[in-house]
Amino acid sequence: MAHLLSSSHMGRTFPPTTDGFRPGSPALMALLPKSLHMHTRRAPHKGLIFRRSNAPTRRCTTVYAPPSQEARSGSLRTSSSKPKRVMVIGGDGYCGWATALHLSKKGYEVAIVDSLIRRLFDHQLGLSSLTPIASIHDRLRRWMSLTGKSIQLHIGDVCDFEFLAEAFRSFEPEAVVHFGEQRSAPYSMIDRSRAVFTQQNNVVGTLNVLFAIKEFAEECHLVKLGTMGEYGTPNIDIEEGYITITHNGRTDTLPYPKQASSFYHLSKVHDSNNIAFTCKAWGIRATDLNQGVVYGVRTEETAMHDELSNRLDYDGVFGTALNRFCVQAAVGHPLTVYGKGGQTRGYLDIRDTVQCVELAIANPAKPGEFRVFNQFTEQFSVNDLASLVKKAGAKMGLDVQAISVPNPRVEAEEHYYNAKHTKLIELGLQPHLLSDSLLDSLLNFAIRFRDRVDTAQIMPSVSWKKIGVKPQTVAA
């Protein structure tokens, strides 16, 4: 999660300011690096209270969706049938939105906690989702009208502990799914201010979640989205979180060595260490889901209505490899293979992301246990993905070409990669493997919205070696 964005800005369009940014909230003005500051307007809504982290009296925005028919009747609140209350932090984002709807449909009581900062990033950098994204309020109203199920909404920043504490006291979560972090490696490598923001936002936000669990919900199970990027690309098999080592005649099982490759990935490593420590010290129960690269856009729930559509990023900052390639193919742009294209990673369908989270919630860790699951279903190199998209595009009459572009990252472009991923399968994961039908669907989806593509955003523009000290902004 990140710093507070006023709910009065949702669903409204503001003209850009002279520095290329758009209006934000007083808390953003106070807490974000100067390069991220934005003008703000006074909220016209009565009854909404806003928190400013540097004010003597801290305030927050907490908005609740109306209770569902089941909740009003009390049928969800009997001791024998009450579903788990799950707080989804970052529930307005790519993985978080799909997960919140999936859990709600499965009968969980769901609350979304989000500062809406991800929408602000698009304004800052001049980016946009391939798919039109409804405001969070319109999304939740549409979900309620289609399913009769309500999702609570708490608008605020988990880096503001008083806001987070109020949300915990109000909702009393039995599980917390934590997606609420700045999740882009390129974003963290743009300049110094965004590197600092990523680390402060992610690490402090997660620390606050841990303290909130300790203080207000000690039995709560934390399901934290980690990343396979914590491991790097070692020349040995990657285990699930831990490795047994024999050294000088003695044997121990230790956390698997971490080789993070960006300031974003480093923030995830810090998170894992903090969570592991609090499990040991405080008895917190936690599951770290080291997720691979996610592709796809539709789940059963987001496909129910256009206002429930998920975002699909295709730019060089937030877009993931397969999603980017499908959009590039749809608009006739050569597929952008970084360097030699041998970079191999674990991948999974977004439908499996929501399934993995549900499995982790339904099978919680024990008190004091820090579990690590490697959350992916298949391994591909960048060249593998390019070949698959070229083949799928040819079947649809698209002339898809691939080009090698200078790699903006510092990484091995040819390497050994064999990561274990058995624990979620053992819990019952039924993977949606990458298939011709899925590629056809994703390409058709990209073709449907190709008029929204800004081709100027396709090529990579963030260099690991040339990260800036001075803040970079979008020209007016």
C-alpha cells in the first residue's frame, strides 16, 4: 500500500499540474518524496474524515459498503457457519481486486484496504491500463448489484498506523492478505526518490501490519505476497523458502539465500525477514507466497461485467512479460526481448493467483509458523514466451515479429533455473497452464482494446545502471 489518496478524487478527472502530476491528498503532499507531491482539493463530501500523518490529530477515511442481504439477516454471523473475515490490503490493484472478488464469491466476508495510490502512479508517469478501470466505488456497487454481496472499503494508507488500527478494530480480520505494496522493479529504479519511497512504503507498511496483528488480532493469519525475485538466479535448485546445508560436519535448515535484483525486490527480502522474526518472537502465523510473474486479465468474477474489469498493464514500468507481448502483437509492434532472452522465471495465470491465496487462507499456518510457498505453475524463458505469442498470433493472421533490445536491467540473460513449487499443489491447486486457448483469449482481449494503446509506452525507459539521483517527472 502507499500513502493516502482522498476518496473524493475517485471517479473524477483532473487536469495535469505543471509538473506533470495530478491532484492528490494532503497526506501525499506531506509524505511522498517531493517529486511525487501533487496539488489537492478540499473534499466536498460530508461525513468523510481524512488523515494527515504529520498532523497532531491523525484522521483517516473509512468507507463501508452497505451490508449484504445475508449479513443483514444475520445468517453469516452464527458461530457455526460464519465465514472467515478476510482483509485484502491493496484490494484495488491487479492481483488484489481479482482476489477480493474471488473470496467474496466463495462466501468470505471481505474488506478492502487501499490508498488508491496505484491509480496515481499512472497519472504521474502518463500511463494507463489497456482496459478502462471503473472507480473503486463503482466497482463495489456493481459487485453488490450482481451478487448481493458487499465488500467493505477502507480508504487509507497502511503506513499510517492509526488508520490501520482503526480498520483492524472495526473489521476484526481472521486473515489478512497483503498485496498492498509498490510492486514494480522498474518503478523502484527510476530515481532516488522512488527507490526510497518503495523501500519505506513496503517495509514500513508491512511492519505496521505485523504490529496491528500483534495488538488487535493475535490469531489472525497473515498471507503475504512475496516474489520469486527474492531468490535471484542461483546455479542450484531453488527450494521453497528453506534449504538444508551441511557445513564442516554440521547440518542445519536455514532460509534460502536471497539475491534480490532491484530496490523493489530488496524491499520484499526485508519484509520476509521481518515477518520471520515476528513469527518467532510474537507467535504470529504467516504464509509468504513467493509469486512468479502473473499473466492474464480475466477471472470468473472480473468477467461478469465491464465495471468489474481488471487492469492490464502493457508499459515498460508495470507491464509483465506475457501481457506486454500480447499487446505488442495486437498493435503490430515487434515483441521486445531484453538482451539474449534466456531469462527464465516462474509464471502463473491470474486465476491461479486467486486460487493459491484461497488455499493458503483455508489451510492456515500454525501460531509461530512462517511458511514459504513458491507460487507459480510453469517456467518459461523470455524467448519461450515470444515464440508462443508469435505462433498464436500467426493463427489469428497477425504478423508477429520479435526484436532484441538492450536489456535495461542488470541480470543474467542465460542461466540455470529450477525452482521447486510443490506445496500449493499438495494443498489442492489445480493449475491453469498456459495453453493455445489462453493465448488466443489474451490476444483477442488486446485486439479489442488496441485503440487505447499508447505505443510510446512500449519500449523500456528505466535503466538499472542509469538510475537517477534527481527526480524524474513527466513533461507537461
